[in-house]
Amino acid sequence: MPDPCVVAPVRGRHAVLPRGCAGANGQTTLSRLMLFLLLTIFQIAMETQQHQTDIITLTRHVLSEGARARSQDETVTGEMTLLLNSLQTICKVIENLVRKARVNDLIGIAGNQNVQGEEQKKLDVYSNEVMIKLLLSSGQCSVLVSEEEDNVIVVKEHGGHPGKYCVVFDPLDGSSNIDAGVNIGTIFGIYRILDGSEGSVKDVLRPGREMVAAGYCMYGSSANIVLTTGNGVNGFTLDNNVGEFVLTHPNIEIPSRGNIYSFNEGNSMYFHEPVIKYLESVKFPGEGKKPYSARYIGSMVADVHRTLLYGGIFGYPSDKKTKNGKLRLLYEGFPMAFLIEQAGGVATTGEKRVLDVEPQSIHDRVPIFLGSKEDVQDLLSFFHK
């Protein structure tokens, strides 16, 4: 006769210890309790494993998108797939630098200033070097533009093999927050070079609507890549156990309206009237309506990431102090506007669509408001009055 106190897992249920299986002292015997716990842990592990057998990694996603593109256009050759794989490798390297910054003495000022006159942090410098070196060696780029470099980088002038794409990037957005451990990130946008070009500044001085891909990687409690290739937006989270970015946020769609506004209200005294009146409308909405919550991190990647997932509006306007705003057009404004529009949102300067702005130089600045469609339309109503 089988022992009624032997525990066995049942399909679809966790192991349960039968009643009446106690020792003489009224307590469950140690051996049977241990067996019960081990079987329960084993079954939970098996159920988790079943749920993880069809993991979609960023590599798999990019390869699938490349195959889909080739099936629709025989001229597609796969260079974009290789470039996106290089970019995810870059993000892994920078994530590792960020995570170990304190112990590797990468916190603090490097002693230089970038082209915007901002103090460069040590991580700024290292991240910039990583991106430039890996993109130069990828064989897929003809032109690079970095926030940390005064001039455009033409690949063939650096002994590299020119490819079909141009990459514009901010290697470490939010670097003023590095020492405080706040979320920071890498922003990038990709253009295809102009027909007949082997790489020049003209290849990147184009409206954002001509970008073919854009994304960012956010470094914080987890590392997240959010990416669009013009066919929706997907989010991936780095699984350090396997060293891969795993799809965790498929087909991101920004809510049509949120309840969060994200502005640096420390500059309110410089804001123009439409912005002031809009902010008053969300803070004091009238009887029966709830005011919006204020959330401002000061790292564009983190603020836009929250806006993308939860809805609401992010803004960094032009004002009486900064005529053209503070954010850079090519490698901050364009990529984020592309992502927001692909997720169903709106990105505007207050006067026109961000992606329609014509850049005049690689470090142009732009005023920007982006987020949920209805929230941005509310803001625009104050500009049109």
C-alpha cells in the first residue's frame, strides 16, 4: 500500500501536503517538509520554464523584420539588420559601464566641455568612444554625428568602409544625473545615405521624416531598448542571465490621453504665454476635474519612456532665455518624435510637426512638445488662440 504521506505534484497544481501526515509531537517531520518544499519549487520552476520557451530576443526580432522586408523588396540586402545588431552591442557595453561606474571610478567630470559648452562627464567620454569605434568598425555607416563631437564624422576619412547608413546619436543623455544614479540613456536615429553619396554632412541635414529607424536605450533598474524601424514601436529588456535583450513591450501604443505633465517648471518665469496658460489648465482644471500630476526627471530618455508607456505630455519649450529651446534636433528631437508618432502620439514645436523641421547644422536646437494625441492637441489650442 503506498505511503499516503508521500507528496507528488499534480498537473496544473502545486504540491499539497496531505493532512494527517504529522509526527508524534504534532509537527510535520523535517524530511517530509523538505520534500514538500523541493517538489513545490521544482514545479514552479517547470511552469516558468514552459512560459519562457518562446523568447523573442532583439536579435530574433531584427532578423525577422529583415526577412519580412526582403520578402517585400528584393533590393533589401540586410545591412540594417547588421547595423541594429551593432547598436544593441553598443548598448550592452554602455550598460555595463554605467552599472560599474562607481567602482571603476567613472563618476565625475572629465575636465572637458562638449560643443554645447556643457561639462563632459567621464561616462560621456567613454560612451562616445564606444559608439564611434563600434559604428566605424560595423561597416554599415558612412556618416556619424555625436552630441560630443564638434564636427560630422565621415567614415571613409577615418579609414573605414563606407556603408549605406548615417547614425546620429547622443551617447549618454541625462549625463548631469550620472552622479546621482538617476536613469540615463543612449538616443539614436538612422538615415539612409543619399543616392550617389559616399558620406557627407548633407546626408544628415534632412528632416526627421526621412529617418528609417530610431530608438533609445535606458539604463536604470533595468536596461531597456525601445526601437522603431517605421513599423510600430517595440520595447526590449536586457536579461543579464543570457546576455540578450528580450521583447517585453510589444507593439507599444501611447494612450490617447494621460494625466501626467513633464516640464521643467523651474524655468516658468521665462515661458511664453501659451505654455504658461496650458500648464495652468492642467494644474487648475476647474470644478469636477482632477489636476494632472507633475513628473520631471531631467533625463529626456526617462521622461519620454514614462510618457510613452503611461501617456501625458513632455515638453521642453523655447522661452525668453533660449530662443530655440534646449534639446538638440538631430539626435534628440527627431528620434524621440519618430518613436512617439510611430506609437500613435504627436510631436510638435508648437508651430509645426517636429519631423518636418529642416536642420541647418548638426547641433541645431528645437523646442519640443510630445506625448498623447489629445494632450498635445490641448496644448496647441493655446498656441492657436
